[in-house]
Amino acid sequence: MIDIKILRENHELVKTNAARRGCQVNVDDLCALDQQYLATVKEVENLRAERNRLSKECQTNPAARETVKQLKVTLAELETKQDELKKQVDEQLTWLPNFLSEDVPDGKDDTDNQEIKQVGGRPSFAFAARDHQALGDRLGIIDTARGAKVAQSGFYYWVGKGAQLTQAMFFWAQRELVKKGFTLFMSPCAAKAQTLFGTGYLPFFKDQTYNLAGEDLALIGTSEQTLVGYHAEETLDGASLPRCYTSFTPCFRTEAGSYGKESRGIFRVHQFHKVEQIIFCKPDDSPRCHEVCLANEEYLLQQLGIPYRVVNVCVGDMGAPGYKKYDIEAWYPGFGAYREVTSNTNLTDFQARRLNIKFKDADGGRGFVHTISATGVTDRVVCAILENYQQADGSVVVPEVLRPLTGFDVIAP
């Protein structure tokens, strides 16, 4: 949520940002509604002061008593109007997107993202490269058919050495982030609507959420929701910032609106698994923390030996809560293209305002924290391992850093 003071003092800035981001809120109408609300607040305050003044005269002045009675009725009506106006203003405010960094490129979708760099050499095979689904079928380590049988399409099993490889990667990634100063969490896999609202998933991504029937709960789409929500309604000691958190969880998304997108294999599914990075920091430190998370993502992929590229995400491909976002796309030889495996967003104070997460310094300085949300690794990285480390016979070599955890060097047919 943006600071309403900006709307009141520079509504053209808000209007321009909303237009660039495709937001449907009529900012002019919102400003007029907010002015009506402020005028009502002032009227209520004046009438309360008058009522309080006359109340002191009620015992000796019958006319004052009658006026106070009338004021109470008028006040009740105005207070109801004030509450309704505030509700309308707040409802439209929740749909306003965050402001954008000056270096966010224009564009409509991910094809307009701006490449920053490519890292790592793409493997060259003397055979036709298989995609991860073909490799998973040949090796018996990915089972989408039985996933659909027991759940529905979009659910799957990692099997045998595929499950061991995947678990090894997730454990290794958490261990590496802990070495870099992150505190490890085991997080709930469900969250209240207020938590999803506070982190910006509601109302913007409502159609992506699996709600639990009869409960004020939904399955999380990312542990960002529960890790950021961890400090809701709290004031953090400024000296303790930045706070760096990580967690591994299953994640659930309906993938509504993804019809027509490439979905072969387990690249786009309803349940996946992810190690997340979350940082709470002071406002002037969020650009640096954003880069720290990017460096961590790159480090993990480099250690795994996966070629990748980093892109600066364009305005049309960025969610409404984001201020600036990097995606890392790994090279998938079987697919023949780079595909997104991690994302990393500086959300500035957008989430902190909605969740009321503040900081306070010893010298009295205070404000809303900034939050960074960045992927560490997901199942997609394992898919990239399969495709980049495949051999002519369909076997897959295990990245060296994971071998001590898997206990084997190769997954063979």
C-alpha cells in the first residue's frame, strides 16, 4: 500500500504510475473521494468540540441540553458517513500498485525483460538433448501420471533417486544461506486472508490462491507470505536490521490464467517446493539487500554448474507490489531456451504498510521497514540439473556439491 500522503500531495505522480502499470483505479475520483472524507472528518471534529463545550452548560442551560441532543443525532449520522467514506477510500487504495524504480524497463510481458548478463557456458551435446520430462520418464524419477491419478493434473511425484537429488539440493541450499547469515525457519503452510492481503497477494493474485473451505485460511503460494507476516503489527529494533530469514516449504498455486503457456513436465504445476529468502531492512538499505539476494541466487546456480542469465523485469511482467525485480532464467537444453527459475523483488514499504511493520532506532528515528522477497531454489532448478547434466544414454550426472548428500554420482536408467 502506498503512503496516502503522496496521493494527497502529488496525485499526478500516483496517476502516472497507475496508468503505466495498467491499474484500473480512477485516481482523480479517488482523490475527490478522499477530500470528501477529510472534509467529513473535520466536520465531525468540529461538532464534537461544540458538543463537549455545550455539555459543560447542560446543568444550567436548558437550551444547551437540547442542542447537545441534536448534535448527538447529527454526529451519529456524520460518523456513519465518515466510516463509509473511509471504507471506500481504503478499498481503492488497496488496488493502487507500488511505485517503480527509475530503471524498470517498459514492456508488456516477459519477452520485454531487459537482459543484464549471461553466466556459464551452455553444454554442447553430440546427441539430441531430452527435456526434463523425457529424462524423468526414462529414469523413473518423475511421475506425473500418478500425480494426476491421486490429485489432478499439475501434481506429481519425485521418485527414488530423483527425490533424493531434490531433497539434497533443498537441504544444501538452506545450509548455504544459513552460512551467509540467514535464520532458518520451518513455516506454516497456510495463512489467513489478512496475511495474504498484507503481503500483497490479495487482492492482486486472488485467482492464484487455494482457499480452505469453511476457514479463514488458504494454502500458501510461497513462504514469503508467512515469513513477512511473522512480524505483522510489530516494531523492530533498528539496530537488529537487516534481518535475513529463509524457509523451505511446499507452495500451492492454481496457475489460473496460464492457459496456452508451455507446461510440459513439471515446470508449471499446482504444487512445487521452494527455498525462499526474506530480508527486513531500513529504507536506505533495501537497494543493497536486493543485490545481496541476487548474489545469493547466482552463487547457488554457479555452485550447481547451471548456466543462466539475469534479467531486469519490465513493468508489464512485475506484480503490483514490486518496486524493482530481477529474474534469473536457467538454460534448459532440452527446451532450447532460458526459463525462469528464481525471482527477486524489492517491495520497499508496500508490504510493511499493509502489515504495520515498523522499526525504531535508539535515537528516535522510526519508519516502515522495507522488505525483499527472493527465491533461493525451486524444483525448476532440479529440472535444469537434469537437462544440463544429461548423458547420451539418458543418465544424469549429479552436481559435485550435492554428491555428499545424495550418496551417488549418477542417476542411471
